[in-house]
Amino acid sequence: MTHFKLTLAYDGTNFAGYQIQPHQRTVQGVLQKALGKMAKVDSIHIDGSGRTDSGVHALGQVVSFDYPGEIPARAMRLAMNSLMPLDIEILDAEIVPADFHARYSAKGKRYLYRVARGRFTDPFKRLYTGHYPYGLDVDRIRTALKDVVGTHDFTSFAASGGVIEDKVRTIYEATVQDDQPNNELVFEFYGNGFLYNMVRIIVATLLEIGNGRRDVHDFLRLYEVKDRQQARGTAPASGLYLKEVYY
């Protein structure tokens, strides 16, 4: 057995998310089938650093698995890429110690969220950005982002479908770039972990603050009330990217 770590990028548009599901095209399903083909078995189970929803993209998703037999890391990457559809690329392959686990060994994650600011939906960006055509004060958003950094109870920012009881997470960095040439806002969030839909709910809240529909320090109130309904919106899946996983 050889224990592998793969880093991959994918366009999430035509996947029903990362996690394997019956009769659905998923990232995990495609990877497991390809590995099975290489090893001449039905499939090989892989563990991912986390699940991404349907339509969410990845620039640096990480998976780990045991491969039956010996194969150099470079050959693993080449072989897997030869079996990948056009919407997945294996960026790196490493042979790692047997106790490495893509999810449980992770120390932190970085997500990116792109918001297109055009008045109308850009047909060439619609699958890769969220869209917000209303006025925004970026300075208000930057002020609010300071309240996101730190250790907080993110109950108000967790989708109701989640099963994790402990909603306390630490955000190390939360930034926004005003990309005027592309008429986009680009958010980045680096933290020790993220709840289901947490980044998308945070972004929706920040956009409402930027539009003046919420107090600039409303995050502080939302941490206290612990009420998902008061955070309201969820930004579209299309703008979200899992950028990097830290070990």
C-alpha cells in the first residue's frame, strides 16, 4: 500500500458537489472511479479535506487515500490527469505518511469569493461569480471585516442543514480586494475551519452592510443572537472557491 495526497482544482458547475451521491456526478465519484480503473478494482475510497456544494469550485482541494501497489508520485499525477474529465486537474501528487488524513490533519483553510458588480449578469462570469448590482461602500465592508477576524460563535452563519454542534471557529484573515478593472469584489477568508455555507452567509451579510442595509458592526450583534434567520441571505455557490488547505 502507498498512501497518497493529491491536490486538485475543479470547476464545480457540472458536479452535484464533492461528496459521492447515488446517481449523481460528483468529484469524489469521478476520482474514485479513476483510481479503481488504474488499480483494476471497482473503486478506491478517498478522503477529502471537506465537502464543496454543487456549483462551488476548488483551486486547491486535497484528498488522501491508500493505493494498492507502488507507483511514483509523478506517475500518479500523470496517470490520474489522463483519466480526468476537462473540469478536474490534478495539480500535485505526494506520497505521505500513513497517518496523514486530508480532513483530520488539516490545520486551516482559505476560501475565496468573487462578486461581479455589473448592472446586469455577465454571461461569461455567471458560473464563476456571485452577482450584486446594487451600490456598495467598500470602506464599510472593510470595517465590518475587522469584526469577522477572531474567535467567534458562528451559529448565525451556519446553514440549518449542518450537524456540527460546536459553532465556534477562528478566522485569522478576512479581506476584500476592490478589483476595479474587472468590476469585481474579491473576498478571502482564512480560518481554522468553516461551517456549512458559512462563507456564503458571511459574504451576503457583508454585501448588505456595504449597501447600508445593516449597521457596520452588525456582526457583533449576530454573534450574540445566535439566530440563522437574522443573518438572512446566502450568496450564490458560483462565486465560492476553496483556495487552499493548510497542514
